[in-house]
Amino acid sequence: MLTPRALRPHSVEIHNALPVKPLGSPKVIATTLNHVSFAGTAKSRHTQMDTRNSDEFVCVVDCTDCDQPFKEPEDWDKSPIGWTAHADGDFLIHNSMTYTIKGYRIVRPFGNDAQLVEILCQR
């Protein structure tokens, strides 16, 4: 563990979409990630014509404390073992709310293996 579990009190369920095959319906693999941090801000801008939401949330996963390994999206598409974070294709669920994954950032302080993954998402 790189970070204490007291700083990561949340659990999320990440839903990874499998690569679509011809004549097949899209399938999803769900993975529960325990002991993650989840924080963000919900913003709305009201104009005369409409309302625009710019929610920004970050889920930080300590990969050294995960049951399933993290894989880069390109590698996961070839062999869907573990979990990944496809931008605009995957989503996660936290406290019964669904969030679309908009991107991710890998932090590797001690070598080439992913140690921390920051998942950026929106409602």
C-alpha cells in the first residue's frame, strides 16, 4: 500500500466495455474496486437558453492494494483481464450514481508498473 486506507474510504464499481465484435451486442465487465478515494465538484452554469453542467470528479486507485490488476486500455482490449479506464467508453458507479470516464493518469513513482491511477469522470 502506498497510501493509508483511511484516506481511501470509498468503493466504486468500474464497468469496462469489451471490444465490439461484428454482429454482436456490446458486453461489459464489472469490477469492484475497494479502498479508493473519490472527490469532486458539481458545477452548473445557468443561461437564458439552457443549463450547462461541468461536473468534475476524480477517483484515485492505489494499484498496490487492488485485487485485480490495472492494464492500459490497448493491452486490456487484447486480453480483458483485470480492469482499465477507456475514455468515453467505460463508466463507474459510486453511491448509486453513474459517472462517465473522461480520462485517466497513471502515477509511477517507483518504476514502470502502475502504482496509482487517477480516473477523471463526469456525471
